[in-house]
Amino acid sequence: MNRGKFPRRGEQGRGFYPRKRGWQGRGRGSGNVGSTAPATQLHILDMLRVEPGPYRGWKMYFPQEAYRDGSSIVHKVHAVEKFIAANRKSYSHTDIEVRKAFTINIKTVTNDIDFSESWPNFMEDLTDNPESSLGCVGLAMHQYVLVALEEDVRAQLQGTDDEVINIPPVNLPMVRARPMNFEPVTQLKNLKASYYGKLVSVRGTIIRVGNVKLLCTWMAFHCTSCLALQCVRQPEGIYTQPTVCIGENCKSRTFVALHSSEYTQTVNWQSVRLQELVADDNREGGRIPRTIECELLEDLLDSCVPGDIVMITGIVKVRNNEDTFNKKAPSMFLMYIEAVSVVNSKNHSVAGYSSGAGIEFNIRDYYAIQQIHAETRLFWLLVNSLCPTIYGHEMVKAGLLLALFGGSAREDGGRADIHVLVVGDPGLGKSQMLQACAGVAPRGVYVCGNTSTASGLTVTLSREGGGNYALEAGALVLADQGCCCIDEFDKMSSQHSALLEAMEQQSISIAKAGVVCSLPARTSVLAAANPTGGHYQRGKTVSENLRLGSALLSRFDLVFILLDRPDERLDGLLSEHVMALHAGLARKATGSSNGSELGSPEARDGLLRERLRLHPEDELDPVPHRLLRKYVGYARRYVRPYLSPKAADILQRFYLELRRQRQGGDGTPVTTRQLESLVRLAEARAKLELREEVTERDALDVVEVMRHSLVDTLSDEFGRLDFRRSQHGSGSSSHGQAKRFVTFLHRRADTLSRSVFSVEELKEVAQVANIQVPDFFGFLSALNLQGFLLKKGPKLYQLLSVDY
């Protein structure tokens, strides 16, 4: 036997031979590969026979077709050969030999005039009969690589010995064609039975990746009576035995599978699950997002991980459902896609960040982005367009908008995402702003904390058949290179530990059941939380109001506090905004003295809050969320700002000022984490205006946003800014009498092992602590309102910060 002509095990993939169900053997001695009649059972000698003709790899691609000059297949192969010869610079035969596959751009092929004349129905044939069409393309490339390799061998041999004339034949396994840019892109909801056997392109998010397994395509058997050897194709990997023996005058029907035979062929196989991408204007509530199984083979293995946005081009096929074998169950089939090419969005990235999240731009989008960028008050327009239904909260919207743009990706793998926490009283629009951010972000995931689990946020390890495990992505992994909006952040106290690694290291590690791996989670966490007790207590810190750990709270770049303060002027403007919103009317100028004063140029050129505020006389035409999403995606993909010396000096001086003011031992330390936050915010501010340089104005705006956040989180119970106040510890000022009184009361509670005290006992503690207040009962009432004490009776108070 001439085994050199037969490819070795593992070099052939599914589809090496045609896969049509219901093939029947033609009896003993059947299996003539050159015949046009189908044959499942092939003799070993027939498989090793070389088909006459110029193409030595003909049987690899068309095992059931005989070579005939002038046939349609030969004509198509000639057309592809001419195209490859005209574009030989785009293909390296050495790379194709190593990879055993090559990519072909469908748009480039269809735009070639000579190819279109030679194969005018290329797109129709590729769509309706993909296996035969891709076989023609692969055979042409196989012949091109064979000829190029033989020329290399001839050049090497002739260079060493001029008398060498006979060149040994070069053996080359099957070469796969990987089409790219195949259009149109089919939505999963339109993928019906009419697409069976056709080539389609689908786009979505990978939510599950299985392990790599071996799939048998051809199995060798020998007869127990005459020991005749034959090969049987295993359709779709289903174990299939021979029907009859091919030996002479042998009627045996007992065969033994030869798993270790060199004629038993296996390929690497992997299954992934693809979930559809739901656009903002096409959201369908009340159902689970559609998914479809996809099978990857050979060089496509491990081309994606959970959370990646991919474009998969493949052939639609079906398989029997497991319940079909039950006679009482209805006859059902499962549809899947056998992938022929996979294009991952992160392959077109810079430093691992694609930041485009699969958003495509057309000429109309570019004109719209240019028109938005031409606005004079661009920051004001985008801030007020983020969530137009919510009036006010300009600084909070500015922080959320900067988080959507994010900083510049760093080559060393440092964090470029901005995390924002919004805390405040109920009914101030926190959830609406988060939902708006999830809709504007190029890749946004919105979850609610009270209905989420730790595995639902990170990653799940699920068991497959055969004892293997598969990874299923959670919310943070699905929001990779986007933003994850978490509402009701205070209701998920048990899941806070799952966020620590994702928010700083930008990855999620898992070590379960012998599986140790790490998945990327480069996402901005935008969280909204309600304080415990329903109302924010200024006497307590953010950590005490939310019962958050200091490690998690320190990972947020910005922490905003929304308080429901009565304000006659703002309440009037808010009521006018709400009424105009419900009446469907545009805001009109009021002509009031307050409005004209606030709208003066002097006020607008001052603080950032005044420059961003929507005044009564302003005419706002908000940018639609769909277009704003395109603008954000464009900035994240193409703009990479860098710090100018003046901007760096401003940020450095502000950081050093914080370090000087925060030297108390009990205060929250200001570290380089805050300095890196300032840099990321400044880069986002420049990216918002599509500028490559962070200017001095950007740095000043970012400092004001950061100062606004610090003023809210570091104000004491009397509204004073106290930098010795611990952001993560006790809420009272370190030098205040309330702090000293509560400290001494803690010691008394620890000594007596009880938390309820009478007024007389509280007076004794005040005397020991040297507390001097004009109204002691008013002092106790203030501690009661701040949440330190709970009034249990006429003269009884309970200390709430102990567990006795």
C-alpha cells in the first residue's frame, strides 16, 4: 500500500467527505470512489487510489466525484486559480502549509471583474451549496500551495546538486477556506428551517465555551471471519458500523472497530453557544435572548472566550434531539451552525481593547458624528442628552458620561475603565440614569442587585456530558469592554466580594473542580444604591450608610451622593420640566429674574456645574440615544488622548493638596489610586470632544468633578468639609463631641454587654467624656436622627452600632 498518498490521522476535518444522511452500501466490493453513485463503505485500496488528472488533492475535496475535463467543478476551480494567481502577494504558501487554512475576503472576490465573468453565480452557489463551493476554493489553493512547495524543494535541491532531476512528490493535507465579510448578516430570530444547508453569517456574544474533544470522522473495521479491512464514514460523529463485509464470499455481519488504526481519522471539535445582540430600538421584553449552538473545528478552536463579540460564518445543520428516541416524544430537531470562519472583534484592537463592541459605522453615522462634534457647548449638550427625563444632577451625569467614554488603553495592561457609585435618597432618578447609561454604552449590561448572584455576575462552571466542564459568562464578562450597570447595589452584600478582582485587575479568575482559568472583565461598573433605613444620614459615612467594605468602596473613582434638599427655585424648575415632559411640550424661557441671572455669561464661564446646568431660556435639542451610542463608540474606538504638561501639572498639584490635607491617622488615605483616577477622567474628558491631547481646561473640569465628589463624601454631620473624617470608618468628626460621646458609650456597652441605656446613664457617660452641650436632650435627639441611637421609650435609648 502506498500510505504516503493517504493523509494521516487528525489532518482531515469534518466535511473531508460529503455528509449526506442515508447513504447505503452497494454490497460487496462496492466503494468505487470514481463512481457517481453514493457509497458509505469504501475499500482501503479505493481510498488510497490517486484520481487521474492535474489535481492530486481532488479526492480530499470531492471523494464522490470523478475528474472530468470541462465539468462545472473544474471550470469553477480554474476561475479560483486565476484569482489566486492575480493576488498571489496576499497569500503565503508557507503560512498556509502550517495553518492548513486561509482566509478569503468575499467582497474582494466579488469585486474582481475577471472572476465575476468566470464564475458569475459565485454568491448563489456559495449560499445554496457551500460545501461544494468552498471545496472548489480549497482545491485551487491546495494546488497553488503544492506547486509553490515543489518549486521551493526544486530550488534547494538544484542548489546543492546540479544532477538532481527527479523531485519527490510533496504531501499536503487538506486546506480549508475561511470566508470573511459574507453578507447579509442574519438575525437569529430569522434563522428558520428554510436556511438548512445554506451558508449564513450571524453576529452575537459568546456566552458558553465547551472543552476541546475528539470527533471521529472515519472509522476502520475488520471482519471477524475473513479479516477484511474497510472504512466507514461516521456521519456527524455518530457511531456507524458496516452493513456487509466487502470480502469475497463472506457473509459475516460481525465487525470489530479499530480505534488505533492509522485509517481511523479524528479531528478536534469544540462547541460554543452564541447569544444574539439586541439593539436599543429592537428590544423585546418578556423572553430569554435567543441562542444557537456553533461547532468549531481544527484551526478555529479556542478562537473566542465567553464575553467576546464574534461574527460566525457557517453552514446551518440540524441533529436529532435526545428526546426524539422516545416514541412518545414529538419528532424534534436541534438547529446548529457548523462554523467555517470566526471573526473576533478583539482581533482588531489596540493593546487588547477593541472598544467598538461590534458597532458598525456608515456614511450617515460619520456625518452625524461630525455634526455633533461641531457644537460649541458639546459637554453641555451631551450631559443633558444622557437622560433628558431627569432634570438637574449635572455633576452626576457628567461623571457617568465620562465613565462611558473611559480612559486610554495602556500598553502595560493598566486599568482604563472608570467606576462610579451613586448613593442617595429614593425617588431621585438613580435607576433611570443607570438605564440610560446601559442604553448609550456601545456594550452595556443592566442588572439588579437583589436578583443577581455571585456566579451570575462573574462566571459559572457547568457540567457537560462525559464529566467535562464548560464556562458560562456572567454579567461582568458579558460587559467586557463596555459598562455594567448594577442597580440596588446595597441589596447584594453577599456578592460584593465577587467584584473586587473585576474592578481593579479587570479580570475574573476561577478555580473550581480542577479548572483554573482567568477571563477578561474590562468593564466600567456604574452602581446605584439606596442607604440603609431609606434616608441618607449625613452623620454617617458612605460605608456606614451602605454597609460596604472599605476595599470595595476605594475602587470607585467617583462617589456621588444625592440628597433630597428642599429648594424653592429648583423645585419650581423641576416641576415645570416634569409638566412639560408629560404634556409633550418643549421647555420655554420664563423670563424670571433668577433664570436670567443664572443664564448670564459671567455665571456660565465660572463653575462647571453652572456651565452644565439647563437654564429656562436654553433651547435643548437632545441627541437621540441611538446616535449618542454611535458617538461614544466612535470615540472609544479611534481616540487615544495623552496628557499635556500643563494638564499633568494641574492634576499633580490637586493630588498633592489632597495628600497634605489628609494626614490624619484615622482618615481614609489618599493614594496613587486617586491620582490614576484623575488621569483616567482627564483622558475621558478629552475623548468626549474627540481630541488627542488633554488640555488645561479638561484637567480643571475633572478636578471640579472630583472635588464635588469629595465634598459630598467628606462632609460631616454639620455640613462642614472635614478631611480628617474617615470615609470608611466612623461618620462623626474625629474632634467632635458626638464622636467622643459615642466612643465612650461603646466602651460602656462592651463592659456591661448591653446596648440599652437610660438617660441618667447617658448623662454619666457624658460627664466622663467631658461632653459640654447646652441642651443634652437636643444632643440625644441629633444622635437619634443621625442613626447612632434609637429611642426605645420615654427615657431609654439603644446604641445601634453594637450587637448586644
